[in-house]
Amino acid sequence: MAKLKIKKDDTVVVTAGKEKGKTGKVLSVNLTDSRVTVESINMVQRRVKPQGDRPGGTVDKEASIHISNVAIWNADENRAMRAGWRRDEEGNRVRFDKKSGAVID
């Protein structure tokens, strides 16, 4: 299983599809399918039955999108970043911006 460069709570921008250009926070990452769920992106409607104290009806929720369709968003420079892995001075693996060389984490 490959180590993905996008993590939970990263701010990402959608680079392809009907939601192209929108930004949001990553809610979850599915490693086996290489998919991410982004806040308020790719909204779908699901019909649910009443259960317990929850009423039935239509619920709006986020559907996952493929990780290749998102990129980490750099708010300071107002651009999408390409991330890579490298070792720091202590020998730990850190993510970095391939254009500027700055450490992301």
C-alpha cells in the first residue's frame, strides 16, 4: 500500500471534475481505494429511514473523490502544491513543497 501525500485536516483544492477550483478540508482518507472525502465537496443526497429518535427523510452528505483529483492548497501563495517526501535533519520523513522546498508539516 502506497503512502499518500494528502492527510486528514489538510486544505485541498479540487483539480478536476464538476467541483474544479473549490477548496475544502479533508475529512477522511481511504487508503485502500485512494479516495478522500472533502468538506462541502461532491455533495450527494441519501434517503434514510427513521431510526430511533432520528427522523427519516433526505440527508445531504459528502461523497468521496479520487485522490488524484485534489492537490494540497497553499493559502499564503494562493496556489496548489505538489508534495513530496524527504528526510529532515533528525532523519524523520516530512512532506515538502516541490516548488519552494518548504516543509508542509
